[in-house]
Amino acid sequence: MKPYLLLALLLWGSASVKAEEEELTSGQMLYLPIYSHIWHGDRVIQGKHPVKSLVSALVSIRNTSLKTPIRVVSARYYSTEGKLLREYLPNPEVVGAMGTLELFIERKESEGGSGANFIIQWEAAAATNPPVVEAVHADIKGGGPALTFITTARAIQVNK
């Protein structure tokens, strides 16, 4: 391999790794998609509708810092229509270094709909790694087929 080609590949590889690294920050607002149900099967054909399956969701807010605690200020749950259904944290909660805060949406909760979401706000006293925030959705019935999938939060800007 030509030396300049090898150098170009090395530089490209290090640039792609840096692009994946998250910036240290002292807080964020996160958007997390939640599905309180999913539609599956065929669309409306000859009077038959797609199947609607209710699912539970376990929201996991994982502090990825080895040293710095974070404070989860709020976790607001919204419906498909954008209606605030519930504030899951009436008081802020501290998540210690490498700790996890869990929130649970029961399977029977169907008001959120297939377009439900959380807006989660967190902060820290010093710039730190952002938390990993995911929701594990599940419909597991004894002996039958199981449905599980994960959604991941993303940082959003506060509307001004």
C-alpha cells in the first residue's frame, strides 16, 4: 500500500472516531420516543384492521460518568397528540456516577399511543459525559411469541 494512502486512511479513521465521541456537557434536554402500542399486520382491507398490541416500556437513564453525579430534573410523558400525560419525577432525582434511574410505563397504559414520548431534562454541577437514555419496549406472554425493541433518546434544543 502506498504510504500516502495509508496516511489518508489513518486520518480518515481517526476523524470518524472523533465524530462519534460525545461532547462533555453540564445538561441537556432529551427526546425519547415511546410506543404504548404498535400497529402490525395489514392495513384496513375488507373491514379488517391492523392488530394493535399494547407494550410496556422500561425507561433507563444511565449516568455514564465514572465520577460525576447527574441530576434528572424532569421526565415529562406526552401522548401522540402532544398532550402532557404525566410528570414522572415530581422532584428532581440524583443519579450517582455509573448509576441508573428507571421509569416504567405499564402495558395497560394505552393513552400515550404509538407516537408517545418523553422529554427528559438533566443537569450536572460540572461538564460530564451525557447519560445513555433508552426505552426497552416489551410484550412478553408466557409460552407465546415475544415482542421487544429499544428506542434511544436524542438531545434537542430548547425552544426560545
